Amino acid sequence: MSKVMGNLFATFGPLLGQGLLDTLAMLFFSTTIAYLLGLVIGVILYVTAPESLRPHRAVNAVLGWVVNMTRSIPFIILLVSVMPVTKALVGTTIGVRGVIFPLVLSAAPFVARMIEQSLNEVPRDAIEAAEACGASLPRIVLSALLPEAMPSIVRGVSITLISVLGYTAIAGAVGAGGLGDIAIRYGYYRYEDQAMIATIVLLVVVVQVIQSSCDLIAKHIDHR
């Protein structure tokens, strides 16, 4: 088995190396931006929910509808439908640059709902203690809500990263590059089974590293 895998990576090593780098670039750039946006949206959804810190039915309903609508669109359809916008923003619809925007657009609403759920898991006592000290809303969010929810948020990062990794493979079908593109071009069109196997092995390794790392970090910061 090791000899077979050695032959695989000897034959496709440079190609797979570049594909892996492209995949990781798409994955981490888009997920980082998605979390910056999703964190803000998730906090607003939580804060404006009924019986929450600052209930606001209109804001919560409209923002929730936008999040749900975006989440309901399959990624491949979203990717194609926003190509004109992507072209206007970054000047291309192919390669790593061409897929960051649709990846962020697809992942940010997913992140927002996960952040909202994580905040809902925070015990009410922690919030009431901060309110009793006269803390402002930003202070409550930063000093009580987010620290208490952090283990759950970190575990959610692994789910998001693995989901976005799947999206990058789909994006390879429309010229985004990365391991998905290699699997399509060599494994599907050229019947290079070895290339397909090698991309699967690499994707499995990446998923295992992501999951193990996030679990370890979550256990380290969880003091409950």
C-alpha cells in the first residue's frame, strides 16, 4: 500500500502540492472573512431576538430572512449566479481570487446561525451578572457572551471549515483550481484513477487535521 501511495505522489506530487496550496488558500481566506461577517450578524440576531437583550422584531425578522434565503441556495447555483458581481469585484471568476467572494457569501449566513446558536447556549446567569454590574451592551457581548460561548464557537469552526472545504471542491468544477479541479480534470475527464485517489487521501487528511485541531482547542479553553 505504501509503495502504491509513493508512486501516486511521485507522479502527481507537484500538481497535488499546488492544488493543496490553492485549496488551503481558498479555505482559510474565505472562512476568516465569513467569520468576521457571520460573528457580527450572529450577535445581532441574538441581541434582537424576542426576550433578548435588545429585542427588535423588524431587524431580527428581516436579517433572519436574508440569512435563511442565502443558506437555501445550493453553492454551485450561488457560485454561477454571482459571477457578474465576482467579476466586478475582483476582475475574474476563475482561480483562487474568483471563488473567495461566493465562498464568503455562502459561508457567512451559515456561520451567523452557528454563532447565534452558540450564544443561545450561554447560561442566563452570566448575562444577568454582567447586567447587574451596569455593563453596557457591547461590554456584555464582549465580556460575558462571547467568552462563555467560545468553546461552542470553536467547535463550530471545524464544521464550517469542513463544509467550506467541500465547497472548494465543487468550485473546482468551474475553474477555481485546487484539489477539486485536479479531481475533475484528471480523475474524471482523463480517467486518471490515481489522481482521484490522491486527491481523496489529501482531503481526508485535511479534514482530520481540522477536526482534531478544533477539538483540542475547544477542550483547552473550556473551563466548565
